Amino acid sequence: MTFDKTSALITGAVTVWSACALAAPAFARKATAGQKTTNDGIYSRAQADAAKAPYAKLCSECHAFTVAALKQPKDLPLGDEPFLKKWEGRALDELLTLIVTTMPNDGSAVVNDEEALNLLAYMLQQNGFAPGKAPLDKSGAAAVIARPTQK
């Protein structure tokens, strides 16, 4: 297979995946009994604090945490009502997959699972979710995104 065909296939797959991700809020789920949410202390403070510099380097150019702090109208906030409207009720691992497979979208770096988990911990911290004792891991990413109960 040539590079052009491979590139076209990858671009097509990302386009289809993105369309599915945008449609997913219509199918959002609520946490079931016993299922953790983002209010259950699923990351550690140290993990979130350690991700501040990588966030500044990889994410902050396009993603502020508030609508007021956005640099460009097309930028997507990682907090505030637009973020919660899109992600509330969805599993955190959906956001993990989105970060690993598409960010940063300028192709300037590659984010692996561990880095993405750390960035998610930082996002949770910045959105007012209380930390726990253990770092966020893949099993914790099964938690459902809820509105923060602590701010």
C-alpha cells in the first residue's frame, strides 16, 4: 500500500471516529450503582500537579479551562459549561482515547496513555474535582464524568 493510500485511510478513520465522538453525547450514560464517577477521588494531587507543565506545553495553546480564557473562538474549553455539556455522563476513558489518538492536533507531539492519564488528572483538578490518594490509571478511567460536587 502506498503512503498516499495509507494516509487517506488514516484520515478517513479519524474522520469517522470524530463523527462518532460528536454524536456520542446523545447516547451518554449515567453512572450505575457502584460505578465510580469523577467525584470519587480517582486521581492524586501529585499526579495532577506534575501534569501542569506538559499541559502548558501541549494543550494550553488551544484549550483553556474557561470560555473567557479561550484565545480563539474555535478553541474548545476543557472546563465550564460547554465541556460539561459535551462530556457529562460519558466515561472518562472516551476522553483518554480522544487525547491519545488526536492530540495535539497539530502533530507536534505524540501523547501516550500514561501522559494522557496525567493530563486528565490535571483537567479534573482544574475543574474542581477532589483528588484521592492513588493516581488515575486505566481502570479509574472507566469512571463516568459528572458535575463536580466540590469547587
